[in-house]
Amino acid sequence: NAGVTQTPKFQVLKTGQSMTLQCAQDMNHNSMYWYRQDPGMGLRLIYYSASEGTTDKGEVPNGYNVSRLNKREFSLRLESAAPSQTSVYFCAALGDRDTEAFFGQGTRLTVV
Amino acid sequence: QKEVEQNSGPLSVPEGAIASLNCTYSDRGSQSFFWYRQYSGKSPELIMSIYSNGDKEDGRFTAQLNKASQYVSLLIRDSQPSDSATYLCAVTPDDKIIFGKGTRLHILP
């Protein structure tokens, strides 16, 4: 049982390049989330999907887009990477709001 | 903007003592409250959840909730060096999970 799987684990991009971070869960959870974590800033919500077919903006959505491809997969796309997007990105899945959120292992992204 | 506030620390506690971590939240509609532990370079992992006013104990950990004061705390008894980590308070006011910035805890051997 893998839980929540993120790919890639590490990535270096040049300013202006695009990329997609992949997230897949095998727990049949309805809700999925993308966070970024910067030093001293905690986890900040980028986008979330409360159910298959729906997505909503979080606290810091600018510069990102998401796709809830199906119940298992929730991807995060950077169309034109900027150095300010250098961060660790975490995907999480949640069954319902009263239960534990399970996190992927994170993607460390550096934009140069 | 729904907020969760924590003291960033670092909080230094001698080994064997009680560590006390605090969190306040802004949305009175919040129903579920969580404490996550995050080791450096790792993902957050759940250590406690609490939904009702009062105390909830699990081993060396006790979570306390006071909805009237919009306050959640975590007590760690008999602190161990392995407890050194960042502790994140989380609240689910609606479909979102909102995290605080975390408190760094350092247990002194």
C-alpha cells in the first residue's frame, strides 16, 4: 500500500520552463491538496480538490494550475517557472474532513 | 482569511520534562483539529486529532481543545530527543486543511 506517491522527488528548472508535478493516491480518498513549504512559512495551500471533477484555489494559487484527472490523480502545473516558486511541494489526500491527511514524500523544486 | 497561529520557536525543553505547544485559530466554525509532527526533510505525520472540548490523551501526548477561546494545545510528557521536530497545528474549517507555520521543538539531552 503506497498511500500517496509524488513524482519527481527533485527537480531543477530554469526560469520560464514549465513542468507538471504528479500525485497519485491509492486510498480512494475524495479530497486532495497541493501545498508548498518554505522555511519559516509552514504549509501553504496552493489548490485543492474536494472531489473528482472539482478544484478550488487555496491561499497561494498564482502561477499554478491543477488537474484532477480522476479520483486517484491530482497534478500541479507550473506554466512558466519563477525563482519565487523554489520550494518543497507536498501533495496530500484526505478521506473526509474529520480524518487524517496523508502526505506524499514531497518534491524539492529549485528554479534558477 | 482563515488563520492558524503558532509560536515559531524554537522551544527548548530538557529531556524528561513536559513540552507545551500552543495554537490559536480564527474560524469559529472549525470542527476538527490536528497536530502533525514533521522531521527535517520529511513529510508531516499525524500524531493527535481532537474534535471536542477538553483533553484527549494518547501515550505521552495530550491534546487540549477550548473552542470558546479558539485554542488548541499539545503537551508532550517525558520529552525524548526523538521528539525534536517541528509540530504543525491544523484546522479544517471547511473542505480545506489550514496549517499553522509550525513550532520547532528541541529536546535538550
